[in-house]
Amino acid sequence: MITIKKERVGGKVYREYELDTPYNRVLRASETNEEKAQALQDRKAALCYLEFEKQIVFLVRRLDEVHRKKYNPEPEDEE
């Protein structure tokens, strides 16, 4: 984030930021030629964010399960 503007109102300072993604910054960089830019655009177009979300949810549940087993184990039946 880059600060665009700062304004003081009374005792409070309000800041306005320019939000930009790393992807956009790389595309604007002088080192990025047309070939690299096209490869990045193709790669981004091929991404499936729904699949990423499903995988993240699965991994978070798995992590929670492993944590619970380690720190809050189920009591074993002693007969």
C-alpha cells in the first residue's frame, strides 16, 4: 500500500492509500516484457479460485482435526 494523501482533522490523521496487487505491479514493471506479461496473464486466467477455496477449507479442517487429536485427545475406554 502506498500512501496517497494524509489529512489531519482535529487530533486524528486520515490517510488514503493506493491499493495495488503484486500482479499489477509486476505487469507495470519495466523489466517485464510482452512475452512474460502474456505468460502471467495466461497463468492467471487458468486459475480456479473455487478450487483454491475448497482446498483451503479442507486443509483448515484437517489441521483442526490434527490439533484436536494432539491437545484434546478422546479419553480411551478402560474396562
